[in-house]
Amino acid sequence: MLKPLSAALRLFPRRLLSSTQTSSLLLGRRMELAVVRCLPGEPKLTISFCLDGSHKQMLRDQDETLGKVLARISNGIAKGQGKAKKSKKNKGQQPCETPETTVVKLFYEGGEVEDSVLNSEAWQDGAVLQVGDVKYSVQRNAPTFTNAELPVSLLSGFPVCPNLAVEFGNLQDCKFTWFKENPSNATSSESAAEEPAQDGGWTEVGCGRVHVPSNQDIGCRLKLRCTPKEGQRSGPVKELISAGAVEAGPGVCTFDNRHLYTVREAEWPSVRVMSYNILADIYAQTELSKTVLYPYCAPYALQLDYRLNLIKKELAGYNADIMCLQEVDKGVFTDSLTPTLDAFGLDGVFRVKEKQHEGLATFYRRSKYKLLSQHDIMLSEALTSDPIHSELLERLSANSALKEKMLQRSTTLQVSVLEDLNKAGRKVCVANTHLFWHPKGGNVRLVQMGVALKHLGHVISGVAPGAPLIFCGDLNSVPHSGVFQLLSEAVVPQQHADWSSSGPEESCSIELLSAFPPLLSACGQPAYTNYVGGFHGCLDYIFIQPDSMQVEQVIPLPSHQEVTTYEALPSVAHPSDHIALICDLRWNP
């Protein structure tokens, strides 16, 4: 077992610094920073510092002796000087004399650390590394950004939030300062995007994790200086410079007027819920989408970087407590939605579709809710593997063609059980799904919903008895469909037209019962929640249990004029072909 450092230093004293030396070491010019990452159980540690403008990072064994590391640093400096000497000789210049060996030492609590002390013990927080005349304050496991990126596209009037990950720190504690490039230094060349402007080339324009550029910033790049922190403890500062300049925004968007109703968060015990299909990039960028589905949409407005600006502003402006999103690209969830919504106080979970790159995301306000458990399933897999669906499976097996079509679908149900932090013990089950899309797939969607409701009833009875259900999603089902009837009336008769929606070969006759009493569509039955060139209709819903919750307000949908300003959706002013549903709910007494 390794001995504590203090014991090691007592066993291996080299010499103590005099009080004068200690003062000059600690009270002299401001020391540079050397960051050491050293975790128990890991065989290696890393040592990072800057020397003569060059960043050095060393990966060493924790059980290696300190003397070997110090010698390696010294030898590295000597090699660098040797290369410089050789370069001068090749250019015909007079080389300088052979340099003296650079002194490299490590000090801790006024004493020089013995060369034989192991790395894991030697590199303590507060130690001082001396390299020649340069002194470094050692920070062991200092707060450090492991990832730091700015979005590619910046629009005036739209929030900019960096994608950050911090180790040994807390993003809520970190410090952020924003700058814009002064007009005289602004340039659009690629090389300029890699080189920061000279000192004095930036003007401070804001602080905080999220920054909204103004029209005065158009044509200028942004710089973010971020300091990782954990409480009062700070780590090495990171500076990010945007690849491109701020561009003009699209003007009025379809959601701007809706934001007037959601300026503030819903006050407890009310809860604001949203459901929104945000249009996955993998579908927006197909040739079919560009030429057939959305030919009216400007090509740049279908680009993900552009749409993300609109999506992030729209979501943030609703101040929702629970967000259920469909068609979320995996990378969008990780790199864009999570960092942005985290900055606005929401945590999220993601469930990708099998064999797909998109899926479902549920976000919840962490000041109001805590995630207790997740119970996600792929509906087709659950149908064949979970005994609770055996009766439905048996009845479906009467038509092998329909059964096969059902089992080929990767449709997923995301289920999250949340606890209300303002009322101990009060739970809510939030379900999120995106049912089979085909216009003639009503029979498949009925089976999918039957599986979903059975699973939800089982989850609630097992882990959250009495918890109300909030069921959100793009159900690809209009109000006269079998799916809507199953949810709103709790039963679908075997004669319903949807059972034969895909023709006689795949038709069946099943009386389907819901596992819940009739549910209420909280936002009613809008004329449409999906509006594209060839179709418009109500496909999206937020269903609640009326005996447990009541609707306090429904956020009005954009006007027909707003939706059709650019013919249809998506457009330069709206990022998706769907429209978000938002409502405020209140618990019944």
C-alpha cells in the first residue's frame, strides 16, 4: 500500500527551502498552471502545462518515480534546444553555445520532493513545479473541460449555447464571458476562423452560459472565455472562437407569438407539458424530402445547423416542465439539445429506435422533478417476449401477414416515471412515442397502441401505483382513427375500418380494450398539427387522465396565415413539418 505523501516526504527529505526562497517562489510573479489528472485505480496519470508557448502533455505511470518524469521534462527541453541549434547551423547562422541542463524540480509544503517518491504521491494539489526560471502551481484533478464547442451556425436573436463537458467540476458553477470581434478585425476567410484576433480585437458583450447575439453582432465572430469551476475551485481557462460570423435571423417565426403565453414557467402545482416532432435530419436531407415532400422549402432552411437555431429558441421559449420530442437525431440530442436545455434547467433521457439514428427524447425540469425509473420498450419485441401481451399476440397470429408487418417495425415507447419534488411521494408516468407512419397502417398502429397501453398499465401498477399518465406523441392518427378511439373511449370494436386499412390480406377483427379508463386529449383536436404540401391533419396529441389532472390552458397554435406564409412547413420561419403542442395542466385536488 502506498504511504501518504507527508510520510513519504519525511522519509525522503532532500532539503528544505529557506523562508526567503519560499517567499520568492510563492509571492513572485504569477505562477503558470500545471494540471495533473490522477485517479485511484487508473494506471496512468497525465501532466499538462505550457512551456515557451507550447502545450506539453505527459502520460506517465502512477507507480513510476518522480525523478524519471523530471528528467524527461529536462531532456525534452534539451532536445528542443538542440534542434534549434541544428536549424540555425543549416541556415548558416552562428549557433549558440551548448545550453546548460534545465533545472526541473517539484516542491510541496516548503520542501523539495524526493526523486524516489512515486508519481501518485508526488503530484499533490498545491505543489509547485519549477522548470528553469518558470514556476507552475500544480492543480491535481482540477475542474477541466473535456469537451468545448460552439455551434457552427450563429443567428442574431437566437440563443448560442456551447456544448460543454467538465470533469471534476460543475457546469452551474462555471464562469462564462462572451466577446464579439471588432469590425476592423472581422473577416470571413477560413484562416481567420482558426486564428484569434489580436489583443484589443474583441469587445465584451455578455456573460452567462447562453448568449443571444444582437443585430449589431452580424458579420462578427464570437469568442467565449469559459472557466471551469467546482464551487470556488477553478481550472484552466478555455477560449472558443466561432468558425463563422453571426448572420441575420429570419425575422418573425411561427413560435414568436406563442412565446408571449409562456414567458414565465408554470407555477406549481401546474405543470407545462409539450409534445413535438422536430423532424429528424436523416429525413429532412433525403432527395425525396427536397424534391417531393418539401420542394417549397428553401434548401438552406432544411440544413440541420440552420434548423437547430430555430428549434433551440423555440423549445427554450416555451419554458416547459416536461418535453416529449420525436424524431430526435442521436447527435442532435447529445451535442445540441442536451447542452442547451441543460443551460435552461432541464435534464433529458433518450431512446434510439432499433436500426435507426433517431428516436425519442423526454426532458424534465430538474428543479421540479426527479427521474425515478425508465421502462422503455420496442413494441414489436415486447409483443412477442412479454407474457402480458400473450392474448393480443395469439389473436394477431390469426393473420400472419399483419403479424409479420407488426414485428418488422422498430417503433419504440419511452416511459419515464418522475417524482414531484414539491410534494413528496407524488409521481407521474410520462409516455412518449412515434407510431408507424404509413397512411394505410391503421391496423399496425392499433396493435402498437394496444401493446403500449398494456405496458403502461403494468408499469404504473408495479412501480408507481396511482400515478397519473401523461401520454404524448406523434401518433400518425387523425381524430376519427381507431387509435384515437382506443385512447378516448377505451375500446375499439372489431368492426372498425382501421382493421382492414391495408387491404383484405392484412385485415383482422379484434376487439381491443384499453388498460385505462377513457383519456382526454388535453389540446383538443386541432385542425392540424402537421402541415405539408400534400397533407394537413391532426397527428400529435397529449393525452391525460381527467380524473387525475385538468387542463389549465392550451397555448394557441400559430395562425393559418403564419403557417402558410411560406406555403407550408417546414420553412425559413419554422424548423419542422409538425407544430408543437403545449398545455398547462393542474393536479386535481
